Amino acid sequence: MDLNIVVAGEAGQGLQTLNEIMSKAFFHMGFEVYSSKDYMSRIRGGHNFMQIRIADEEISSPRRDIDILLALNEESVEIHRDELMPSGVILREGEEGEGEDDGMISLPAGEMASEINPRAANTVFLGAVWKLLDLSTDELEKVIRKRFRDTDVQEDNITLLQQGYEAVEPGFDISTPEDVDEERLLLDGNQAVGLGAAVSGVKFYSAYPMTPSTGVLNFLASRQKQLGIAVEQAEDELAAINMALGASFAGVRAMTGTSGGGFSLMAEGYGLAGIMETPVVIAEVQRPGPATGLPTRTEQADLSFVINAHQGEFPLKVIAPRTAGEAFYETVRAFDLAEKYQIPVVLLYDQFLADTKQVTEEFDLENIELKRHLISEEEWPEDEEYSRYEMTESGISPRAYPGQLEDEVVLQDSDEHDEKGFIIEDADKREEIVDKRMRKLKKMKREDLTEPEYVGPEKPDYLLVGWGSTYGPLHEARWNLDENGHSVGLLSFSDVWPLPTAELEKNRCYSTELVVVENNATGQLASLIEAESGHDVDYRLLKYNGRPFTAQEIYSRMKEEVIV
């Protein structure tokens, strides 16, 4: 069983509420849920739609074809009619019985709600969807009661839900999962990053609101008292990263978040973190640029920028989570690596992952070990003078925060400096301190790189390669290609800088064709692979219209452009 439900209409018509209620109800009933958004940069008007894909087996990609279209305006019918499956159904506002010969079901939801609660008209459609699927409304009613606090509003919605339920007949034969795993979670990428930060012990988060990263800010701000986190809405992105660096310098775990345009403003602070060797975690949630670009759409076009968005040279880390579950664990890892190597670590994901709700297993908190990587004042020898930038074999100097060591000064500087932190102009000392910083990169490459995940046959004819959020669509597309007799492997990167190459080297020896799939116009990972590994990329399947890949699309393009 695999169904795709699309809720479409204008901003302001309650699409988000319908999407959340249905997604949660399906989830609590035990279905696999994959819920994604396509919305315009408007408060009201325009055309938006939400997709809720449900199945009884694992799903990891949006679908283009539609089984049920819940159209809140006529424009949505026209836009999505061609995507409807032959057995599909369109639910819309209208006189009962109107246009039902062509798969259209019209319900006078506004009229039905006018005497009960006009603001709850959409709940009529919720009931109709549940009846079309021939499902019990028990879980749906629980979600509605939890969504609305006012008892009268709850009862109004339940009444209209039942009216919608009674207005149609079942149209799909699906079964409710028998065993419901109570330890699963349904969350989007931004929520997962916020949870990962909270579990990591973040105590300061600063950001200027910028779609699509604002979800992290909202998540932590709504829980700051409960979790003991200071959340600051800064006046701009440069202030946001500098505030986070100040908090980190003072000894607490700190984080900031933004999108590409805001990260452009952070560039000076990015370099400041590098020369000060001050740990900070940055969530860079990509959207199409340049400049304002498409504020609410998705793209993977900031990879080259993030790796190089600073003056000078210093070690840094870029991690691209592939799923909501991985976003949680990689956030925890990002804080550990930032403090271990005293560097900025960027979590580079995109609107697609940020706003897509996915089912994931409950997080394993017992096996998460938090290490602060600060020196211990109890173990520091009383007769040893402290140098913030002490020369070490690994390049990692002992880190203390101001006031931690009695009678010792913790000095950091944005100018080039010596071991103590005093400004220098000496040529030899400059080379010495740069070499010290860069030794950390060598250590990181030896000890803290995560190789890309490989899925597929031992010696595939074609090797699909991707990074970040393309993982789900690629995973499903590879499976479909395999089912149709094509020998295809998948190599998906989460660590993108420094770029691990061991697994790539191994698979490149077996594969005749290397196919890199990316949401950008130039193939930035493909270029990075060629530069770092020396291997040529045979095909670049690129998409840069602001929308994510679907598994069906990758499958079709592989058949049309690669497998001939």
C-alpha cells in the first residue's frame, strides 16, 4: 500500500493545519509517513501544496502522482489535475454531486460549517478523506482534541469531521498496520537539529530569522526556559555569529543558524572563528540564490561557498545530514568535533530536509557521550604558565575559558598571534602558527571522517552518487532500477568537507559509469570529487528549479540519459 495525498490551495487557507493533523493521525495509526511542502513566499495568496505520502513499508521520497487531491480552490484543481492517478479522487468545495463523473467529489463544506463554526470548514474535508480511506476516526479525533485547547472548538471540529465522514463513500482499500511502534518519532529536519542541539547541551543560540532556517530558532526559543538555553534574535547575521563566538569563548556550547544570504554576512565571523580557534556550530539551511533567490524553495548550491566562504586558510568541517534522524545525531557530532578541534562546524542541509516530516526511530540517548574538551583546572599544574595557542603535535591547544584558571589570562585575538595570543608580525612565527592550525585538519582526516554509505551490488555497472537530502529519492530510485534489472549502486555522502574518498576509490574500481545527482546547476559535489579524488564524473544529473528530486524523476532520467 502506497498512497499520496495532496492538500492544495492559497496561503492562509489552513493547508499547514490540515497537513499537520493528517500527518500526526496517520503516524499514530502506525503508517509510514513522508510529508513535504511546496509553498510560495507569501503570507496570503499564491499556490501552495502539501504532500502526505503514507505506506505500510519504508518510504523516503515524495511522489508526483496523486491518489487524493484535497483542493481548497479551483486553481488547485487545474494545476494538479494531470497528476491524478486513474483511480484518483479530487475533493473540492462545491454543491454536492457536482462534477462527480470525472473523479470529482464536491462538498459544501463552507455551508455545512456556517451554522457550527465557519473557521472549521476544512475539517469537513478531513472527515471525507478518512471515509474515502475507510479508516476509523479515533486517532484523528485525538489529534484534533490535542490541537485545539478550547473545548467548544474541539466539539465543533469533531461534529464537522463526522459530517464530512458521512458525506462520502469508501474509495480505497487499505489496512491499518496491526503493530504500532510506540517508540517512533515524526519530525522534520529543523526539529531534529534543534533536538540534537538541546541534547548536546547548547546553552546559547543566536540567529536572525531567515527561511528556511527559522524552524531551528523557533524550536529552541519555544523551549528555552524548559531547557535552560538563552535564545537571542540578533539584529543581523554578523551579529548572530559574533554573539555565538562570544558565548563559546566564555565557555558554553553555542550555535547559530541561517540560510545562504545570511551566511554571506557571517563570512567575517566565520574567519574569526578560524583564527581564534573558537568552536561554533552553524546550521546553514540552503535555499536557491543568489541574493533573495527563491526564499521558500530548495537547492544544494552552497557547498562550494561554505567550504571557501572566508579569507585565509584554516581547518573547518562541513556535514550534510541526509535524513531527519541523521540530522539529530550529526548535530550532536558537530558539537563534539567543533570543541575537539576548536573549529567552526557547518551543518549544511536544505529546505527540502528542513521542512519534510519523516518517521524515524526513537533516538538512542543512552549511547550519546558528551565531551567538552576543555582543560581541567584540577589537573592543570600550578607552576605551568597557560598559553591559549600552545604548539602541539596535533595542532590542538589546551582550551580554557576566561576565569577558569586562577591567576591565568585567557587571551584570544583576531589578528595573527603567538602562543599566548599576543599580536605578531614575525614571518617565521606566522608560518609556525598556521602550520599548527592546519595540523588539526590532518588529524581530522585520519580520525574523524565518516565515509559515504554504500548500498547496492558488489560490482555495479552504474554508481549513483549524492549528498545530503537527495539520499531518500536516490535510495528509492536505486531500488526501482535494481528491481527492473539494472546493476546500480548508491554512494551517499554526509561528510562533504574534508571529503572522504576511500569508499569512492573502492567503488570506482568496480563501476564503469559514475553518475552524480545534485540540486544545483554546476555539479558542485561532482567538481569536488574530481578535485579531491582525481576521478572523472561521467554524468551529472542536475536540477535547479527550486524543487527536490523524486525517486520517479531520477529513475526516468537514468533511463533516458544514462542507461541506453
